[in-house]
Amino acid sequence: MKRSLLLFVVVLLSATYAQLFAQDRPDASPPKVLYIVKEDIKPGMMDAHSKHAASFANIFRTLDTPNYRVALAPVAGSENEVVYITGCNSFKELEDLLNATEKQIGGASGSMKAELDRLGKEAPLLHAGMRDMFGLFRPELSYNPGVDIRTMRYFSITTIRVRPGRDAQFAEYAQGLINAARKAKVDTYHTALYQIVSGAPAGTY
């Protein structure tokens, strides 16, 4: 099964996010690990959710939390989805980043804590569902993935679910497409393929 969604980059929670994606990768290759948060927004609540997310972003900035993520909102496909992505060089780096952020938020007090409590109570009114996923970059199944993410404004995200036991066949198929693109010298097309290792059924890419 394949499903595509075209999304627009709507907010940077940290100005240094682009630096995180580029650090230690002089060829601008994608991060090795991707943390993906997919939120299903209740119909008619997207505007309210945008304000809700902006409030969280302001708290992160005020607390100077170390987390980095890009928010993506759809311009085609489902009108009630928001996707957040965070890239790291390793699962250990991602774990440390998330733990440090959680610790800072947990230590908030006064008006900041009151605002966090308010946002926490508001969330169920906005969300129909949420899912956290962890992806592992598969460079051998990606094509021309090295781009400067700071210049990107649109992403097309395609979800592929491979039938059980067919991962090797899928890899062969993907590599065939890559070889064809190379022979045709298609230089303006960029894909980065991630294998979901947690948060979705096996065989999700």
C-alpha cells in the first residue's frame, strides 16, 4: 500500500534545527535517525491547533530547550494531519535530546507551569489521534538525498507498507528505480528513504 501527502514547512521550533541537519554531514545528507510525530487533528480544529502548537513553540523558546523539530502541514491529501520531524545522528543522541527537553519542561514553575497545564488540558479537544515513529535512514535505497534543508519549503511524503517477508524484493525494486534515474541523469529529484523501526507495522517505509 502506498499513500502520498504533500506538506508545507510551517514552523521551525528552533533556528538551529537546520544546523542540526547539516552538522557533521558536509554533503548535506539526511540524518541517520528520524523521530516522526504524526497528529490527526479533529475536523474544523486546524486553526485552533496551530495556535496551540505555536504556544508550545514559544514555551520551548523561553525555556531554551534543546529539542529541534520542523512542523509540516498538508497542502494536498488529508487536511487534518500535522507531521513533526526531528533528525539526529543516532538513537542515543535523540534519547538525550528528548530526555533533556522533558526534564526542563517538568521543572517549569509559576505562570509557565500554568500555561503547560492549560495546553495539556486543551490537547484532547484538538487531537483525534497521535502516533510516534522512529525511522532509520536507508541510503542505499535513497536517490540524490543530499540537499540543503534550509532552502526547502515543500516535502512530498509517501508511506509504503510492504507485505510480510517481501522487504528484500522491495529493496531490489527500489534499487532498480534508482539505477534507472541515474542512467537518465535525473539530477533535480531527491528522495530519502527511511525504514520505520518502531511505531508502525513491520515493512513500513
